[in-house]
Amino acid sequence: QGSDFSLPMLLASDFILNGCSGTDTGSHRKFDISPWIHETKNVKSLQGRCRTVVVPDVVAAVEPSDDGELAPDFTMLAGEFLSLYSHFLPGNRCVDGEFQADSVEKFNAVVCSFFIDTAPALPHYLVTIYHMLENGGLFVSIGPLMWHWSGHGAVL
């Protein structure tokens, strides 16, 4: 399950997840993009900045797993993280005034890609993620903290 509150990100996600579907033969549309074209830091050469990648490499909605079964459903939610996932917090799991410990299906893993540093209150995000995870679940955060300020030193 993915989530975002940015309209451009939601539109891009919708296109990748739903707009690249191909024919019934399992093919799908692929696009070459240059995600590093505007990056000026940590780049050794112009060729590195102009390097392309192909997206999507698989179609999430129809890609079979190794055992031949279809992959699990993938959904995308629009909204602010705490608003979307606050129902995982213990105080929000009440039904008819009674606490329901197992009323919410939890995740085996939560993976954040260039996300966790956008939290206005990081402890609230971390507590929510903690309650989203099964016992022994995995939390992975990919991307440096404060990455969105990179290259904007003159603005600050």
C-alpha cells in the first residue's frame, strides 16, 4: 500500500501503476527517464547525470510471483500520513467504546522512500509506524534526512 498527499506524485504513481498496462500477452509500456538530469551534487560526469533508467521494470498489478500466483493487490491512498494511518494507534481502535487489540490488520514491513524527513513531528510518525507493524516487523527508511533541502542553500 502506498500513500502520498502530493498531486504530482499521485498522478505519476497512477500512471506507473495503471497507465503502463499493455496487452493480454503480459507486455507493458516502458519509458526511459533521466532521474538525475538536474542533480548537481555527487556527480562525477555529465554522462552520470544523463544516464537513463527504464520504468516500470514490472507491472505491479499483473506480475506473477515465483510460484505462478498473481502478486498481492497494491493500493495507493491519497492524504496525509497520520490522517491515513492513525487507526493503527491503540487509542483509535475502539469499537462501541471497547478496545480492539487485533481489529486492524498490520503490515509485515513499512518502507519509506525519501519520506520520513518530511514529518512535521517525527515521533508521531515513528509511533504510528511502530503500531502499523506486526511483532518482529521491519521498518526501512531509504534516503537521507532533509534531502528536500539539497541544492537550495541560497534560498535558506
